[in-house]
Amino acid sequence: MTLSVQFLTMVSMITGGLYLGMALDTFRRFHRHWKHNVFLVYVMEVSFWLTQMFILYFVLFQVNSGELRFYVFAACLLGFATYQVFVATLYKRLLERMILIASRVYQIVKKLVKTFIVTPIVYIFQLLIACVVFLFNMIMVVLGFVLKCIYFPLKWILVTIYRLLPKKFQLFLHHLAGFYSKIQNICRKGFEFISSKRR
């Protein structure tokens, strides 16, 4: 390994240590959102450290083909210590400011989406439902009127025909109507009995 490669390796690992410090503080900042779930804490911790290890080794592989030496770890630790001493406080303040800005942007976008997209869609949907209900009511009113117009003349015709029938045939129709009513009552009681047994 040449001196230039060693120098690039040192610089890369010091930078990697700085990055690791920032990534760790960022991870710890959001840790409060899942700290009450033990399983999720375990998964997030393992995923975080595996991801950071992969990123740092990928950087190392790009610089010196992935050769691990003692000074690589020393440089990474130096970068992490430098971050903790000189950068951590400033970065945490910057991180809080960025989170606040992102939260406000999210709230603004949420209000805009609700005002210009969700609310109009809800109003349109309610208007369509109201139109459908109104049309249905109108159809039912017209249909009821038509049925009444048909029913009364038909009733008058049937009553007139019934009065013209012989007395014996009228009596037969009365018996037939009574028999039909009895059969209907028996069926209804049988259905109620079966329903009560199922319960």
C-alpha cells in the first residue's frame, strides 16, 4: 500500500468516524419513538450497526480495496472522538432545527393536501350521494303516484266485477282468502318456531 493510499485511507476513516458520530446522534434522537417496544429496539439497533459497518467498509474498499489495518480503526476512533469534542453540540442543534423545519413543512403540506384535495373530494362525494338520494326519492314519489293512478281504477274494476259475481262464487272467494290467510299464518308461526329453536 503506497503512502498516498494510506493517507487517503486515514482521511477517509477520520471522515467516517465523524459520520458515525453524526449518524449515532441522529439515531439516538429518533430512538424515543420506538424505545417502548423491546423487539423493535433490538431490530433497529442491529440494523443500524450493520448498516454503518457496511457503509464504512464500502468506503474503505473504495480507497484501499478493503484492507484492514490497525491505523484504520485508530483513524475511525479519532474521527469519532473529534466529532464528540468539537462537532456534537453544533450538530445536535442543527439536527433539532432541521427536524423542526421538516415538521413545519409536513404540517403545511398536510393542511394544503387536506384543504385542496381531501376536502373537495369529500364534498363532491357527499354531493353525489345527496343527488343519488334525491333522484331515488323522486323516482319513488313518481312510482308511488303511478301505482296509485293504476291501483284505484283497478280496484274499482275488481270491486265492480266482484259485485257482479254470483253469491256462491263470492262466498267461495271469501273462503279461499281465509284459507290463504290461515296458510300464511301457519308458515309465519313455523318460521318463528324454527328461528327460536336455532337460538
